[in-house]
Amino acid sequence: EPFVVCMDCGRKQHQICVLHHDNIWPQGFCCDNCLKKKAAKRKDNKFNAKKLPTSKLGIYIETRVNNFLKKKEAGAGEVHIRVV
């Protein structure tokens, strides 16, 4: 698994664990601890499922999944599903 290195503290973390992609954040990676110390926020990822167009099937599946998760008290938050 590839690592990314924090620009500030030099800490290595798995790229997939911190959800870092160079095409989305070309300025480099800054870990959560360093962001908290600087009282800064990570730039929003404009490439996410919530911003993609919806379809009837996608809305149906998304509603069913979110209702199931709420009923099971999974604490997962909301899931966004798009059919491409």
C-alpha cells in the first residue's frame, strides 16, 4: 500500500486510509493533527458521489440503504449512491 508523507510533520500514512489523491489535492498532504494545530481545514473534495446526478434507481437504493443503517443504529452517517 502506498504511503503519503505529511508536508509539515513528515508522518507517513497509508494513502487509502487518509483518502488522499494527488489529482484532487495537488498541493500535497497535510495530516489531521497538523491541520488541527494550524486550525485549518482541508479543501473540499469536489469529486464525490453526492454531487453526481441522481437517478430513480440510485435514489431508491440510497434510501433503502440509509433506512437500513438507521434501523440497525450503525452510526455510519449517510451513504450516497449513484448509478453510473
